[in-house]
Amino acid sequence: MQKSDAKPMDLPIADIEVGDRIRGLDDDYVAALAVNISEGEQEQPILVRHTPNGAKKYVLVYGAHRLAARKLLGHTVVMGKARKMGADEARLLEIDENLFRHDLTALDRALSLAARKAVYEELHPETKHGGDRKSGADQDQDGKFAVLKFTAQTAEKIGLHERQIGKAIQVTKTLTPEVIEALRGRPEANNFSIVKSLSQLPAKKQAKFAEAVAAETDDAPVDIRTEIARQQGRKFPPKVEAWTKVFNGFMALGTKDRKRFLAALEEGGVV
């Protein structure tokens, strides 16, 4: 895959179609980028591909947050590079741009890896089902450079162990779209063990989990770990109010200690 050697230029935002993205937009990050741009901080160019037969002149490859920040500021142009490429190559570039980001959550990283596998094997069908494991420096019998299988090529590219990549992709096979949406934007999305636990729930249990999260209010927040345990069928002891614990502790004291406790409360201005 060739890297873009096009020079950055101002691209009309109205000519760019965003399309479906693997990673959702983080509104807080967009707002922060907008502040940086308004203060004149240099930004990296976005990448778009030409779409001569499309509804718009370009389709976004990567840089959705930068583009959204420009839109938020009311700008009509964005700095970017444009090049010709197929849809699969563009998807692979989008995914790789995401995978190199340090702020990618465990959930989004797993989804990006799964998407990368699908695109990579579409581009290199010979690597499916345990294909060639040779290094890129080795040659096959015809003298052509061998293509690494997906996990080996990805591990080499982004610095993850093949086993980590395999585990991450495995959880995405059973996660429902509703659960993915329920986790996005929450700190638990960056906890792989939580993502894995959810992926191991039956689809009906995942649906109930997503419903519980969707019904969350400020007065009735949802604890993700507790909700997972509930869907796993684990039982919880009855909740004891804090004042009840204090009262029970007080009643367990002897007469002298009760007097000392009450004196301490009085001295502290509590009673």
C-alpha cells in the first residue's frame, strides 16, 4: 500500500462525504480540537479519496474529529490531502489511523481490529485460514514476496502480540450492537475484562443489559459491573443503608463506649 504523497490543500467541507465510521465521534474531543484550531495550533491534514461517481467530490478516509471541529467553528474549508484509492484501501487506512491512537478504548480497539481483519483478508484472500506466515523478506517459489497472515502483519505494524489481537477480535464476534452503543462513552469501555464479560453473555442477557443502561438517570445511575453480575445470575446481599450500619455498630457497643461515642458527637457539634 502506497502512502499519500499529495500536498496538503484547503478542501471545501461541503464537498466531503463522511460516510460510515468505525469509531464514533467524541464530542468533548471535537470541542477541544476546535479550541486548539481557533487558537492557531497546527493540525495534521485529513485524508480524503476522490469519488468521481459519488454524490460528493470526496469521501473521508480519516480525520473525522478534525473535520467535525472545523464544522463546529463554522469553517468552510479544512486542510487535507486527496488521493485516488479503492474503498477497501481507504477502510484499511482509516482503521490503521485509529489503531495508532493512544486514546482508543479497549472496545474501539477490538472493533477496529475486527474490521481490519475483514478488510485485510478481502485484499489478501490468500492469507485466510492460517495462510502464509512468512516474513515480508521471504519469497515464495515464484520469487514473489509472501504476504503475512493478518495477525502477524498487524502485530508487526502496531506492536501488539498476535495473541492479544486474536483475543480482541474474538470478543467482537458475540457483542451485540446494542451493548456496543451502551458502553461507548463510558470509562468501562476501556476495560477489556468488562468488554469480554459482556461478550460472553447470551444475546438475550446482553439485550437486558443494554436496556438497563438506556434507562439510566441521574437519580438512578447504573453500575456496569453490578449490572453484568446481575445478568450473569449472581445474587447480591440486601443493600444496607449507611446509617443502619452506624446504628447497628452503636448498639453493639458497651455502656461506657456508647457514652464516649455520644460525647464525641456532642463535642463535634453533631448533636
